[in-house]
Amino acid sequence: MDSVEQNAINQALDGLWARFLPLIEDRVEILDSAAAACAANRLSIEQQQAAVAAAHKLAGVLGTFGLTEGTVLARELEMLYSGQSSPDPALGARLVSIAAQLRSIVQNRK
């Protein structure tokens, strides 16, 4: 692939990123809220289910944009939220940390 083709691909990806960024940020916010609720021992079933879905979708989309670390972190969140009937509040700090890392990855891609 030559540099002209690569440039066209990069521009197309940047356009898609801009288009889907609000949805991506909404999903990160869902994960932020769920992590905070878990840390406070107030995670509802609905929040947990929303976090599983948001993490799953982010894992796929972040990889598309070359954000491999984001994909790995989102998959970890998906496993942590779906691995038990209710995540242990002791995991709260880890969930908050991963959500913050995801937010940083998304913000730095802009």
C-alpha cells in the first residue's frame, strides 16, 4: 500500500472516529458510572448489564481504530462485570482505574 492509499484510509478512519465519538464517550461514561457505583456498593443489575454491553461494544470498536490497549481494557471490564452475579465492591478501585484509562485512551485519540 502506498502513502496515498494509507493517507486515504487514515482520513476515512478519522471521519468515522469523529462521527462515532459521542457514542463511544457515552459508553465510557456508562463504565465510569458503573465503576463508581460498584466501588460504593450501589451497583444495580441494570447498571451492571449496561456496563457489560458498553464494554463489549467498546472492545470491538476501539480495536477498529487501532486502540489495542483500549480493547484489552474493555474486554477485562466485560469479564469483570459479567463474571459474577454482582461484582465485588472490593473490585471497585480496579473498575474505576480501568474506566479512567479507557477515558484517557479515547480522549487522546481525538
